[in-house]
Amino acid sequence: MAGERITFADVLRNREFRVLWLADAQSAIGDQIARVALSVLVFERTSSALLTAMAYALTFVPAVLGGVLLSGLADRLPRRQVMVGCDVARALLMGGMAIPGAPLWLLCGLLVLAVLTEAPFMAAESSLIPVILEGEQYVVGTGLRSITNQLAQLAGFAGGGVVIALIGARAGLAVDAATFALSAVLIMLAVKARPAAASGTHESTGLGMLSGVTSGLRLIFTTPKLRILLGLSWLAGLFVVSEGVAAPYASALGGGPVAVGLLMASTPAGTAVGTYLWVRYVSAEARSRWMGPMAAAVGVPLGLCGAHPNLILSLVLWTLAGLFFGYQVQVITEFVRTVPDQQRGQAIGIASSGLLAIQGLGIFLGGVVAGLWDVNGAVASAGLLGTALALALSLAWRRVTSPRPHSELAHPIVLTSPSERAADRTDPSSAGRHSAEEPPSTGRHAAHEPPSERIVEDRSTA
């Protein structure tokens, strides 16, 4: 019923979503273990902090290119086929990295290929879930996936090193390979086969991919709602600066590795709690209305870090920032539901790639500011800049989503006296005058209502 709240238990009763969620959860934990394993393995082989950092960066950087160029496969090919193929490829690639004695250059090459295949998988899965879950269930399901990802990060921070210490780095990579293989089996058995969303456009050549990228960019940047949602999503590039400078921030407080781990875990913990509260207790209408103000609120606690709080207060502020960061769930669902299904994979890939690039740039610039000025100043300035931009985007969102009066209501209503109306009836030219000056009543709404707005409204309520 319309007044009933959708719960996590409700969406988990959907077999397809439940299997996708389980496959994602175990794979995300495997990814965190693999990142720790890779860092340990490279450092043991090279004793170089620079090469270790570069190897860790390879777990993110290729996704930018893959998201732009390969995400269109999620539209041109059946999405279950794309997900299973990507999982099988990643299982083989990560398994190859686990082979003892593999040279460093081979490890890096296999890692790049594995990260590249992640982009079409994520685009296919993110495009398929709104087909599996409809309406409010889709929002709640997206919230559950977000919480699971945050908890996987926490598990990785807390237990990744312990696992690698117990089983070794190579075995850690093998565990990640096994999670991909299990994910492929689960998806193949439980997810229904569906035709490609963009039927009749199966071109997978370089020219076809370039055309898909161009059309995706055109769609996003010529649609006001999508532009604003993209901006709200990309604000994460500023809000993530705190995590990027967590080590020097903790050092300035006189803390060591434990303080770094606590600081880095505080934001994901806050985000997990905030996302749960957001989708559980805030109504659908209020979520859309408060999305922008919530984004602006993320930067306020970070801005207070400019006052040089101690470690305990810093943990509270970073956790509060994470609580408000749950607004991203609404951004994701609004964006995905606004994009037509036949272009959804490409649009998601472009948005995700841009987000990764913006986050990398934000962390880099935050490090520059921390080095030239002060680490607390870097965190505070990034947060306050994010708040200012979020307020501007919030006003823009309100303008494009506020109901507009029909244009015919703006025309003045002319009142005539009985004598003038009688004169009109006796004047033969009056009949032609009214028909020439007024549009036919049956087509008036269609004539004054922009077609693009009708299409967007249909998509958002689908």
C-alpha cells in the first residue's frame, strides 16, 4: 500500500535482487582483502613505498577509462551476459595474479585488465536493478547496497591485514578470484535472461563505442536534471579530501596508525548509519526535497576541523559528515530513473568515471593545500567549498523540479459586458476572430507543455 514503508526485508524477498546483493557483498569483501594483499606483495618484492602506492592506485585509475569506453556494453548486450562474462574474466585474471613467482609487470598488467572489466559489470548491474525493483523498492534496495559497501570497507580496514597475515598475500588474491567465480555462478543461476536494452544497436566496434559515449555525454549535459544530479554526486570529490589526508591529519594530532584507521573508518561508519536512517524514516517526497540541503550539511562538520579539534572531536565530526553523506542514495536513484533504459549503462559509466576522476583530483589538490598551508585547513576548505556548491545546486534543483503553472493561466481573462456579448453575436466577423486568436481547446495542453518535460515525468514515475 502507498502508506506502508518498504523495508530491507521486503526488497530481499525478491530472489533476483537477493542473489545480486549476496554476490556483491562477498565480492566486495574479497576486493578489500585483495587490495591489502596487493600492497603487501608489492612492498615485499620492491621495498618501495612509491611502487606500492602506484600499485594500489591501479585498483582505481583504469576504472575511469573503462567506465567511459566499456560501460555502453551494458546497453548493447544482454546485461546478465555482461555481468557473468566480467566475473569470469576477473576470476581468471585474479587467479593469474595469485600464481607464485609471477613477475611484477605481469601482476600490474593483469590488475589493469581486471579493473577495466569492473566498469561494464557495474554499469550492467546498476542498470538492471531498477528493472528488478520498482518504485520505492528500488530506493530502499540502493540504500541496502550502499550500506553493504560501507560495511565492506570497514571490514577491509579492520580485518584485511589480519587475513593476509594468516593466509599470505597470494592466498588473499586467490580468495578474491574465488569470490568472482562464485558471483558468476550465482548470477547465472538466479538472474533472468533479458534482451539487450538498446535493441538493434549491437555495434561494439570502436566507432560504435565512440558514438555511445558521445550520445551519453549529450544526454547528461543537455538535461538540466541530470546535470544537477551529476554535480551533487561529484561533490564527493571535495568531501573525500579528509580521508585522503587522514595520515597527516592524525600525525598532526600526535596519533599513529591506530588513529589513522579510526579516522578512515569513521566516515564509512557514519555513512552506513545515515543511509539506513535516510531510507527507513524519511518519506520519498521529503528525500527529493532535502537531497540538496543534506549535501550542503556534509561540509559543515568538515569545515569545523579548521578549529583544530582533538582526535575524539575529529572522529565525531567526520562521523557526522558521513551521516549526511547518505544523500548520495537519492542522487543515484534520481539519476538512474531519469535516464532512459536504452542509454542507462553508458550514462552510469560516464557518471562513475567522472566521480573517480574528481575524487582523485580532489585528494591530490587536498594534499597540495595541506602541504602549502595546513592539513586542518585543507579539510575545512574542501568541506566549506562543497557546502557552497551544494547550496547552489540545491537551488537549481528546486527550480527544475518545482511545479510550473500552465501557460494559458498566465494570459489575462477579458470580461465583457452583456451588451458587448450581444454585439459579438450579431457581428459575423466575430466567429472568425475567436478561432484565429485562440488555439483549439482540445490541443491546448499539448501545445504549451514541452515534450521533454513530459518524457522526464514519465521516466521518474516509471
